[in-house]
Amino acid sequence: MFRNIIKSTATIRRSIINKPASFSTSTILKNEVPKSSCPAGTVLNLKVRQRGDEPVALEDSEYPEWLWKMLDPELVREEIKNEDFMRWRKIQLRKANAKRIKQNNFMETMKK
């Protein structure tokens, strides 16, 4: 059961990530509500529950405002930077460290 949930969640994430960005910072800053990727009433087919009905997509106006802001990674990063600088810095250091490790590993393969 958990594998199905993970697979379906991964598929949804992949489809969201691979879609062309229909949301932009300018859209959110203008207080325009971005259009959802699936129409209201669409069965989401998440297979979260074994029994009962599957979750159904709601109207865009029924979702909370913060949900639409989460779609723009730049806006989220700026918000984290303004609210909790140490958390933002920790994220930046993790990314830089991972990049450095990858580069060092690549250089090690080139020596052989």
C-alpha cells in the first residue's frame, strides 16, 4: 500500500515539476490567483484511502492563499531568508557542500 502511495506521489510531483511553469512571481505579486492545473471536480487518483471516495479537486478559490505562494520557489526562498536567516544560510551551505562533494568526486574519477 505504501509503495503505491509513494509511486503515485512521485508521479504527481514529476508531472508538476516537468510541466511548463504557468505560475510566476509577477502573477503572485500582483495578487492574481493562478489557475489550477486540474479543473474542479477532477478525481485526483491519489489512492490515499483503501475505503471511501478518492479526493476530488476543489475550486481554486477554496484553497488557502499560502498554497499558491508555495508554487514559486524564488518567493519561498526569499520568505525563508526574511523570516529565518539562519535556516536560509543552512540551506545555502548544504547546497554548496553537495556541489563541492560532487565536483571532488568527479575530479577523483578523472585521475584514474
